[in-house]
Amino acid sequence: MTIAQKLSKLRLEMNSANIDALIIPANDPHQSEYVAPCWQNRTYFSGFTGSAGLLIVLKDYSALWTDSRYFLQAETELTGSEITLHKQQVQHAPEHVEWLGGILSENASVGVEASLFSIQQMAFLNEKFKNKNIAVKNVEGICSRVWPDRPSLPSSLVYEHDVKYTGNSREDKLSAIRKVMKNAGAQYYFVSALDEIAWTLNIRAWDIDFTPVALSYLLISDHDAQLFIQEYKVPDDLNSVLKAAGVFVSDYYNVSKVLNALPESHAVYVDKAALSWDLFSLINAQVIQSSSAIMPMMAIKNDTEINHFRDVMVKDGVALTHFFKWLEDVVLIKEVSEYEIAKKLSSFRAQQADYVGDSFSSIVGYKGNGAIVHYRPQKDSCALVSNEGMLLIDSGGQYLNGTTDITRMVCFDEPTEEQKMHYTLVLKGNITLQTAHFPKGTTGVQLDVLARMNLWNEGLNYGHGTGHGVGFFLRVHEPPQGFAESTTTARGSTPLKERTVSSNEPGFYKTNEYGIRIENLMLCVQSHKNDDFLAFDAITLFPVETKLINKAMLTPKEIAWLNLYHEKVYASISPYLEESEKTWLFDKCKAI
């Protein structure tokens, strides 16, 4: 069916359900960022494939809301459809709710599939719509009735993530969670976020692209726990190990019955931002609605995880050296597609020990495509890269001992003075944030300005956040901390803490000409200047493109930092390279 036919059939279902509007989000019942094909409702009905954004369908109008990272992509993918792009001004802000409430009449009704909306989201909708008496109605299954060949649930097998990687056993983690339950007066803790379940039980799977998790729920009591998952996905040996830790496997679809049967006299602790409205409505026990107690535990990396992070950055740096040398050599001989470049990069990472897969779909943007912030090259329509111009590559790997995320630029010929100016402003922002010392309690929104100030001074900016938390062989975009322009999300409002890992990725984008972004991962550490201050340690190990630097724009301190960083990169990576690659890397790491 075409998008028009799908929307036409959907509107027939909306009419039968007596709703005036339908909100179709991009998430699944676990509020995941990346979702399995069976929950890609928004993509199915709109054709838009970005990871963020939602579709609103009305009787005679349809709107796709997304943020500036996806404006150019959405304009392309929505071409030829009736869907109008609405440009979200603040990333992750629920601006669509205000808009929808404004155009609907009194006593209208808005449909949602309750399994795809959290308690917190539903409360927000009801609050925003109450002045016009707009009802929010559960129309569970409405998308499925129009999607006849909807994919089934993913079926990857679950495996143990060994304690030699995790540093803490599942028993230790369950014990820490039970202390939170006890302090809150709860007899149960219900977990629906997939990465939190994987972290708690030291298990991994590949049910969702780029994120090593299994579709599941977890109910923790003061003495045991139930893992709700398709039972065949848990091998017998792992099942035995889980049982020994007091974790018992039950079918994924049994969760509704078990939640409904919890004693009314007991209390269950839930994360209101993650628990879906449909499961919440089934719970007869008292519900303690709070924020996740597991997320902050995950964010603080232990010594074992930190040591592995440092090791994995060496492996990733070696893979990147193999790749970028290959790239510079191959474009001297022939043109190569962005798609092939992305595949080749994955193949070089796959040569490294403990590699499992990519941490997201590689962004390989040549010339004007680099200005599309989350550009993904398509095999049959992407650009051919030749030995001229600039190329932006944002990529990452999932290894058993860590998750990586790095953005680097390649300049194949002599850059223009304008390109050098823009690149150097971005580099200055990266270094300014990287070298900051700041009081404990400082939040992401306070630090975000450090990465932008040099661009701002020239009347320039970029439309995405400056950084996000990173998981340990889990989500590449892991809450809560990060760097953002507003406090709309946790990235802006969360204080930075020691032992967290975050990305640092300022950028600049000139539409249809080029994009620039430089990204390192940083470990938050104790400042040596003041016991009440924190600082950052760059753990990513790969040189930045020095050909694009206007040295006159850098301060002596910035030059010194960059030269020391490149010394560290060469010392860390070169022992694992062949002589020709050492020579190549040495040239890339030369002091400026």
C-alpha cells in the first residue's frame, strides 16, 4: 500500500473508534529509542525512518513532528505524501501537544495505543487537554488492523554477559535495587526498560538493532524475581544460572496476569517515564510512581567497566586506523559509495576481539550529505566519494567490553578558508568542553554553552544536543546525563557525576555544502584543582583532522591540549599496527 492508502484505511478505523486525532509515536512498549520492526508504526504510516519524531493523523490532515537533526531527511522522505513536516524547535520537547490542543475543538477525542505511552506521558496529555475537555482514548491495536503483514516479535537468544566484563554480579545488583525498594516502602520493583533489565541480570541479546537487549519485563520482589520473556530464548544453562540467583523465567505475555494479581496491600515501585499506561492500569497494588532507581546505578561505571572502556577504545582506534588509511588509499584509485564506506568500516571493527555489532547505523555524509545531521546512506541512492571535498563519518561499535561512538572528518583536498574557520570553531568548542573544570552539582545545560560559545561569537550554532551518556555494552545513548541547550530532558537537568561516560560532539552544518562534527567520549573524573570540582578525561583514541585547522584561531592552551592528545593516541594505538599504518598514524598525530 502507498502512504495515502495506509492513511485512508487508518482514518476508517479512527472513524469507527470515534476519535478525531491519533498520535503514533516512534517507541515500543518499553519506551526504547531504537525499536524492533514489529513496533515501527510511525515509519509504516509515514515513510519517515528517523529515530525521533511522531505522526499525528487527523480526519483531513497529518503532521510529522521531529527535531532539527532530521529536518532535511524528513523533507526528503515525506516528498509525495500528504504529510506535513512540523519542525520541533527544542529537541525532545512535546511541542506537538500544545499544537494539537490548539487546533482541536472542545470535547474532541484523541486516540493513543496505551501500550506505547508511559504513565508520565499520559498524565501530561490529560493535563494539557483538560481545559478543552479533550478526552484521551485508548485505541490499542488500531495500527495492527491496518498493517496486515506486521512482523512478529524478534527471536534472538539471550546470553550471559560475564562478570569479568560487568564487574558486579546480578546478585549484587538485585541487592542494591532491593535496598531502594525497602527505603521506598515497596515490596516489588517492576522494570520495563530493556537496557535496565539487561544490566541488572547481566544478560544480553540482539532483539533490537544496535542495542544488545532482549524484549522482556522484570518483576523484583524482596526474595526473588520474575523475568518475563519468550521462554525459548533463554537457553537451559542460562536458565539454571538465573534460577540459582532467584530469577525465574515466565512467558513474556504472562506479565499482565501477574501484575494484576499483586496483592492490594503491597506496593510496587515503577519508573513513571518507562512503564506503559496499559500495564499500569492493570496493577491493583499500590503504585509508587518515581524515577528509575536503576538508571543512575548504570550511569556510574565501576572500576572494571572503566578499565574495559579504556581497552575497547584502543581496539576501536586500531580498527579506525585500518579503515581511514584504506579510505584515503582507495579514493586515489576510484570512487567509492558512502554505503560501501559504512560497510567497510563495520568490517574493520569486526576484525577486533569481542566485537558484536555496530552501536548505531553509521553516518557517512559526503559534501552536502554531511549537513544532514543523522544522514544514513542508502545502497542505491547514496553519493559516490572521490578524492576531493569533505566527508563526515559518525560511527560506533558494540563490544563485549564496551560501547564506542566517534565522529571524525576527512578532507581529501585543500580546504577553503571558510571550511577551516568553521572546523576550527567546532574544534575549539570540543576542546573547551573537554578541558573544563566545574563544581560538583553542575548540570548539562550549564556546560553545553562551553561547546557553543565560539560558534555563537560568530553568529553560528548547531541544532542538536552537545552530548549524551553512553552505556557499557548497552545503549549508545544512555540517560540520564549529557549536554543540552534546555532542561526539557534529563541531559540538560542532570548534574554530571564522577565515573559517568558522555559524548562531546559540537558541530556546524552548511546546507547542501558540508557538515562538520567532532566527537570524543569523555570520562567524568575528579578535578586535580579542587576536591569539590570535576573534570573530563578523553577516552576516545583517534586523531582529529589537522588539515582543516586554522592554527591562528587556537589559543596556546588549545594547541597544547591537542598535541598532548595526539601523543596519547599514537602511544596507545601504534603498538598494534603494521609499519605502514604506524607511519600513517604518526603523520596524523604530528604536533601542530
